Amino acid sequence: MARIVMKFGGTSVGDIERIKRAAARVKTEVEAGNEVAVVVSAMSGETNRLVDLTRNTAAMHDTREYDVVVATGEQVTIGLMSMALQDIGVNARSWMGWQLPVRTTDVHGSARILGIETDELIRRFGEGQVAVVAGFQGLAANGRVTTLGRGGSDTSAVALAAALKADRCNIYTDVDGVYTTDPRIVPRARKLDRITYEEMLELASLGAKVLQTRSVELAMNHGVRVHVRSSFVEDEGTLVVDEEEIVEQQMVNGVTYAPNEAKVTLRNVPDRPGVSAGIFGPLADANINVDMIVQNVSEDGSTTDLTFTVPRENLDRAKKVLDSVRETIAWSEMTADPGVVKVSIVGVGMRSHVGVAKTMFQALAEKGINIQVITTSEIKVSVLIADEYTELAVRALHTAFGLDAD
Ligand code: ADP
Ligand code: ASP
Ligand code: MG
């Protein structure tokens, strides 16, 4: 007997047929003698619809009320899933985030889970009951409903698995595992049987939306065994594991892209101490996450050009913040380009191989793709390029690192 968390994403509960199919899979696990908690997302498209409703009602809205609206998608699916389970003879009940509760911070729209109370769930496991828990939502200390950021049901599932000390956390989705790159843009992407937590963390944070970044962080910190699987076919999927569990290390295991970046350049910024703090400090204070940064000193050394990226959705706000410090910083010109994408290669094997960046730059050069900004870490190299070359770049890199399926 094992204790497992089974998470079904939006497409996997996208219509009644699919909910019934997911319920049948839950029943199989229950009949095998396992204790099961199910976490579900809203039906596919539903959260987008709810977000649009809030935007159309008021462009600048109260984020507490945003959470009240967007958290409703999951209420529907926990009810339907519980009914579907009961209908095939499985004892089940639904739980909203606030009913458990799933305690979170009060950062509405992107709250973090602080803890989940599980005593009642465990007591009911003892009576043979399946818990069907709403993903993506929680309760802040002030008594208000929160949501965890888009894709947050993955995080709900992993956090629940950690709190329940579950033996595994199965993430059922619309692809049959984690691939070397997004299989929707590279048909020759290869499924990985195993991937390390570290690589998965990089892939997720660099754009692969198959798992929410925070869920991988939690899994890594709590040693939760995450298994990404198809909700449509019985297949082994991909296991997220510690590095020691991987026998042969590839140099690069994944290629990913983040299309939601924007590039800002400030020209003729005086080259003196305190300038970077004077620019990036106010951006941080405005909760704008600056990612890639390059700085070029002018020939006479008196000024620099400063280029960096911010999330595209924050570009307008970033420009306002920068305008507000223009008096003190005295840069001469600001240009903004939302038409960029960050393409990255990831692999723990990079630690022990040289020449990875060279191969990357050559592959892009051969396709005539210009690199605007570069950043590296121990296990990844990212480049910023014009977004019209996204697919070309991802495919070229996938081939250059020998990742194409035969
Ligand atoms: P769910 O609704 O089940 O949470 P998501 O749409 O959030 O599913 O995530 C699954 C999607 O992630 C896939 O349909 C796929 O297009 C995308 N994806 C991006 N990169 C990868 C990758 N490296 N491996 C697998 N899927 C990926
Ligand atoms: N329904 C939420 C979303 O669409 C959470 C999730 O699917 O993980 O972002
Ligand atoms: Mg998702």
C-alpha cells in the first residue's frame, strides 16, 4: 500500500468524458489498496476566461477580488471529479483550499504555500475516502482566498504530497512526460525517462510550462518523487530524480524558450558608482523582475549603454519607473523592444564539459540568428534573440546537441 497524490491538469479534466477517464484511473489506484489524494485544475480554458472577465471589468483591479474570481474554476472540477468517483463506487469528497486549509502568504495572484493541514484527510484515508483537492488556491492569514500564480496546481499537488509524506506525486498532463524541448514546436523532441530536479527547475523557470517552477523547487526541497505522465495513455512518463540516480549524463538535456520577455536599453548612462543601484533598485521596489543584464562602456569610459530584460507584461510599468529616475541618473535615451525571446540550453553535464556555449553560438550563427544578450549559470546558457527566430533557434539547438529523436 502506498500513499499517492494524483494531479490532473486542465486538458485532463477538459470535459466530462475526460473527468470520467481520470476518475477511472483514480479508482484503479484505490483498488490496488492505495491512499489517494487527487488535485485538479480548472477545465482547460476556464482560468483564461475568468482572468479576461476580471480584466474587462476593471483594468486596475483589487487583486484580492481577482483571486476570488479566478479560484472558482477549480471549485467546479473538484465537485465534478468527486461526483464521477462516487458514480463508479469510490468514496470521495471535495475540498476547497480554505477548507483544509492550504495556508499561504497574502501575495494575491502569486501566493506561496506556507503549510497544509492534513490530519482530517489522513483520518479519512483510514475510512477509505479519496480527497479531491482544488489546486491553485489557498487561504491567507487575513482570511481571504488566494491563488498561486498560473500553473499553480502543480505546486498544490507537490505541497500536498510533501505534507502528506506521500510516496509519490503523479502529474497527469496532455503530454506523456518531460521532453528535451516543447514537443509542440519540435516534433523530433525526445521524451526523457528521468530528469534531475536541478535541470527541471531550470527548464521550468526558463519557459517549459509542463511543471510550475515553484512545484519543482518544493519537490527538490522536500524530496517529493514527481512523476510526469500522460492522462490519456498508460505510459511510464518522466521521473524527476536526484542527480545520483542518473547513470549517463548528457551535456545538454533540454532546450527551452521564454517568449514573455521585453528588452530595455538605456543609452549614455554616466559610468559612476551607484548608477546600477539607482536604476535596478526602483525597478525591484516596483516588483519588476529584471533578468538578463549587459553593460557596455563607451570608448572614453565616461558613459555606458545598459541593456536588460523585464517581463513583457511589466514593460509599460518599467518604462514609467525609469522615466521617474531620469533626472537623477541622467541617461540620454531609452528604447524598448517587446519582440524578443530568451532561448536556453540546460544540462547538468555542462559542469564537466567545455565548449557548450561555443556549439550553441555556432548553431545560431549558421542560421543567421543574431544574439543580443547572453547569460550563463553552472548548468545553463541563455541567449536573447528576435522572437521571429524562436522556432528556428530551438530546432537548430536541438539538432546541434544531438537531441533529435531518430
Ligand atoms: P496542464 O494543464 O496539464 O498543467 P500545461 O499546459 O500546463 O498542462 O503543461 C503541459 C504543456 O507543456 C504541454 O502541452 C507542452 O506543450 C508544454 N511543454 C513545454 N515544454 C515542454 C517540455 N520540455 N516537455 C513537455 N512539455 C512541454
Ligand atoms: N487553473 C490554473 C491555471 O490555469 C492552475 C493550473 O492549471 O495549474 O493557471
Ligand atoms: Mg500546468
